[in-house]
Amino acid sequence: MPGTKTVATNRKAAHDFHLEKRYEAGLVLKGTEIKSIRAGQVSLKEGYVQPRGGELWLIDVHIAPYDPSGRYGHEPTRPRKLLLHRREIDRLISRVQERGYTIVPLRMYLKEGRAKIEIALARGKRKYDKRQSIAKRTAQRDVERALKERYA
């Protein structure tokens, strides 16, 4: 998309979860955090979203400390509040309370200078689901390769 710069992606999320609905959320950040995000020092690998007190919080997302800030920087994995519309928050919280649903961060990006995070309502995949999706991807790759060889 024009005007957006992807900072970090969670590639493992699509492998481990069935992603159902995606949302764009803002983040409540400290000054040194946005500087680290702009530098691309973010890891979404262990992150997840948790409802607390009628709000959604981003947990265990690592934003590296900003070196020039010295000791006045931020804690790398502190919980960060997500900014969404009340209707979206209520809908997500009600779905998470159902068995098997969770909210996972997919990618963090800068949109018009502001940090945004794409989150998804997800249901965990079982082992056979993962094997099935790997087999489907491999078959698709083989078909594309065969077509390329035939028409090249």
C-alpha cells in the first residue's frame, strides 16, 4: 500500500492458526518505542493479544530499547494498549471467550507516520491441519513449476 512501511511480520501465525478476521489497531507507545519501531527493531514472534478490563493489550511483543535514550528508555516487552473502536473490542472479547479462539498480531507497520498493528481473530490449527496446508502449498508449487517449464 502507498504510504505504509512494513516494520515486522509474524510469518508463523498463518502456519499455526486459521486466520478468520483481520483488524487494524493503533498502539499506545512511549517516545523511545516509536523510534525503535521506525528503525525496524521489532519482533512479533512471541506476541499475542489479551483482553483486560474491557480493553485489548498487546503482550510479549519485543520492541528493542532505543540506544541513544540511555537509561531513560522503555522496557522491551511491556504490555501495550491497542486502540480500536468499542464495537470491535467488544466483538473480539466475546469471540475470545469462546473456546479455541485467540487474537494474534500479524504485522506491524507505519501508516502516515503512525505505528499500526494488524491483528487477526484466529483459531489454532491441529497437527494434521498443518500437514495438510504444507501438502497443498507443495502441490501448488509443483503445478506452477510444471506450467513454467512447459511454456518456457
